[in-house]
Amino acid sequence: MVTIQEAAKIIKVSDRTVRNWINDGLLTGHRFGPKIIRIERAELLGLATPVRGEGVA
């Protein structure tokens, strides 16, 4: 499991983006106490979708 900050760094987005994805239901945040939130690394990496020559500029 990774922190929000680590998740953001791994996929090169902002912490706010990761928090928004959790709020929007795109990622599952797991709470460990009042302030500690972790994300499963496999779920984070599962957000990526293959690009097959479409929509690539």
C-alpha cells in the first residue's frame, strides 16, 4: 500500500488529483486511523489503459 503522496509521484499527478479520484470512486482509499489513508499499488497501476495508436498526438 502507498500513501497519497507516493501514489501521486508514481503516476506523475498531483496529490489533489489522487484525492479527487478517491472522492469520485475511481480509486479506493483505505483509512488507518483519523488521518492515514493508503491506496493499493495494484489498483493504482490498474488505472492505466493501453493506447493502440488512437488519440496519441
